[in-house]
Amino acid sequence: MVQKPYLSVVIPAYNEQPNFEKGTLSEVPKYLEKQKYTWEVLIVDDGSEDATASLAELFAIKHKNIRIIKNPHQGKAETVKTGVAEAKGQIILFTDFDQATPLYEIEKLIPLFPDFDIVIGSRQLPGAKREKEPFYRHLMGLTFNLLVQLIAVRGIWDTQAGFKCFKSEVAKKLFGQLKVYGKGTKVKGALVTAFDVELLFIAKKYGYKIKEVPIVWHHVSTTRVNPIKDSLRMLRDVIKIRLNDLRGTYKLS
């Protein structure tokens, strides 16, 4: 019988050829192979238009316990949701391909299970480090976090860090409840959304125990973020979440 992994690491990938060529992911299996627990890595390709899918397959051939899943282009929410659905681990982490938060930061999260249902990395709490971040990006983040606190999710100071860990059954239930995104709709181009906010909003409705932990985060330059367009879309998402709740859309099961 194949042993069930303790940890599943879900990594969404969209047009990541430059990061593959820089060796961005090489530290992931290198770190995990040193751990005493069992693990798996799921790289979920979000319908990339470059060589990401083929490079991911080559990466999986070179390293053990790595699975590749190919999705049509549906955005990050649906991509992570697919990985979560396929994950076999007792604990599921989703993290960004660019490894802005190095995987070894999970050492701060794992010890908090099983006392908590969800443990998330935070760039805002005392002790966190934000390295090489442009001032405008930091200001955007602070403003968005304030709006999230006022409109949707109180008590969590950084909903958007791409470093979140869940008990398996909790992750699978929450991703199945997403309404704004995660519905399998095809999209165009990179899509920066607030699906993390909806995920945590639903988690609070269920009464799950959530712990926020300060992490190290390195700013990685990207052309995918449009400060004005993406900020407005994310604000719209947060408002949709609140309206959905007022309509009774999030029914606990």
C-alpha cells in the first residue's frame, strides 16, 4: 500500500517558463527531501501559453513525489482548487510558484496543527519581513487589508499572502464553497483576484480556528500586476462576498 503523505504542497503555475529557467522551484524538493514526514508536490498548470507544462513534466521526471495536473486557463482560484481536490496529504499548503515566501517557512506553520484548522502566513504581523518591496505595493497592500477588515474578514491582517496551510478536510470543504471564483469559468490573461478573502470569510462562518503567523516574503518583480485595474477588481470581489453573504449564498453544510 502506498503511504499517504503527511503534507501536500499545491503550486499553481501560469506562464512560468522564466521562473522554471531560473530554477525557482529547485529548492522545493531539495528542502522536502530532508524532512522526516512524507510529502507530495502538485504543480497545477493553469492553461499556460508558454512551455510551462512541458517544463513541469521534465521537473517531475527529475524529482520524486511530484505530480503535474493540467487545467484549462481558469485563474488561480480554480487552479488551486483543482490541486486541493487531488491532494492526498493530511495537511495541504498552497504556495506561489515564484517562492516569494520560501518553502522552509512552513516550519513556522506545521507545529500549530492540529490545534488550528488553518494556519496562514502574514506579511503584516510583527516579526514578518518584507524584502525589496516597492513603496506603492506596500501602500496598496495596507489599503486593501484595511478595506477587507471593514467589509469582510475582521481579525486577519494579511489575507493575500500566497502561503496558506489547511487540514485536508477543511481545505476541500472551503474550496468547494467558493462562489465568486473557483467555478471553472475560462478567463483571459493573468487574473489577480481576492479569492483568498472569500476562502477566509467562509472559514470564519464555519467557525474554523485560524492562526496568522509572521513570515519572510521577498518581492518578486512581475508584469502581471496592474496596480489600478487589479486593485479595483479585488475591491469588487470583496464587495461581492459581502453581498453574497447578505443574500444567504453561503449556506453552511
